[in-house]
Amino acid sequence: MAPTAKHRLSETDLTTQTLARLDKPDDPRLAEIFEALVRHSHAFVREVGLTHQEWQTGVAFLRAIADFSDDKRNEMILMSDHLGISAMVDLISDRGKTSETSATGLGPFYIPGQPILANDSSILTSDVPGKPMWFRGRVEDTAGQPVENCLIEVWQAHEEGLYDLQEGEAINMRGTFKTDAQGYFGFTAVYPKGYPLPPDGPVKPVMEKVKSAYMRPAHLHTLVRAAEDAPPLVTHLFMPEDPYLDNDPVMGVRSDLMVDVEELPADAEGLPETLAGKASVMLVRYTFVI
């Protein structure tokens, strides 16, 4: 068979033919997403003039991310965070919000299914570095009314910037709480500090090559549900004095996500039993609006 114009591809013809060969799925939204993926990915390759070696390097990098990830650590989320994709999805999810708490990324260290703990109990299962912290939270609706029986999952790193999954298999520094009739929940832990991005995976070395910021400001992770089957609010809470707030590599900082912080003396009244005998305690307050 003699070759035709169809067999003599140009760079733009390739995109057109690739789109033409796609079967239209029953799901219109899937069709919209996949067709846009083809158009934009082809445009990216054309714009940078991607070489065979660069393509192979990129494929190997994606393979390394996949090989490193497991059911407890998702390195692809970290890459998405670094490229601003996670933050963009968060901003899109916040379209139309007025006074509700901003959403931010899930991060690579979330573990679902943590047990519900009594309010003001500790999320520490063993000693970790850091100043004692008492977190006092509230969940309210947009009218300022308390939301009862709201589930709040929390997880964090300790003062040296490590999560439990980076130190072993034991669950630590995470738990789930439920709001009372006043919308209150609380727990004790250690006060977080800023830390560098996880150094043990394939993402950090690549981001260092492009001189990306790598120090995360001090934060707590939270996932808030008004009910077990309700869509969650996933967000970070940030410590207002942190020096890295203006250069967060995953672009999660929002003005409404700053907590109130106060240092309490050891003899302060009303401290939970888990904080008895501590020299001083960092009291952290925040109100979620859902």
C-alpha cells in the first residue's frame, strides 16, 4: 500500500490523530479530562523539545516514585505538591467558599482508620522530641453554630521533622477525635517545627536540582468530617511564628490557617492529666468553619 499524507506525521498532526483515535467513553467528564491531557502533554513535549534521553529519564523517575510508594507512603502526592498541582486542586475545590476554612493537601503520610480517642487525650504512643502542646479546637458552621459529632483526624511530625512512618512501623502522633455539643475537641502532643522535605525518596534530589524550596513551615495535618459519609475538609494548620511561611515548597499556607499560640506555665489551671508535671505547655487554638 502506498503511503498517504496520513503516514507523514507532523508534530501537530500527531496530536490531532491521537485525539481522533480515542474512543469516546460513556463518561463525558473522563473524555474531557483525557482529551485535555493529550493536548497539554503534547504541547509540553513540543515546547521544550524533549529528547529521547530526557524522556527516558522522566519515565525512570516516575517508575522510581511508583516503586518507592506503598500503602503507607505516597511519593506521587509529594511530587504533585511540589509542582503546585495539589494546591491548584485545593483552590478549585474552594471555589464558591465564603467563610469556610481553606483546604490544603493531604500529604504523603496520611493513614486512614485511626481509632477515636477521648477529647484531651494524647496522640503520642511513645516519647518524641518537642515541647508539650495542648491543642484546643472547635468546629462550627458558617452561621457560627457548633457542629456536634464531627470527626477530626490529626497527624503530625515531631520537633525533629519526622513522622512515625519514617521511624518505624509503630503508630504515633496521630488519632481521631469527635466534637462535643459545643463543637469542641482537643488533644495533647508536641509542638511542631519546620522541617525539610522527606530526604529518603526520589522526589527531593530532583527538586534540589531545580533549586526548589525544601523547608516546610511548622504545621499540623487535619481531616474534618461532619459525618462519616460526608466529604472531608483536608487542611494544614500553621504556626504563625515560623520563618518558612513565605516559602512553603508545597504552597499550602493560607492566612486563615494560622493558629493562635500561647505558652502556659507548668502550674496553669485546667491542664489535661497527660501534661501534668511539664515545665511549660504550648497552648494552640483554632476554629474550623465547615
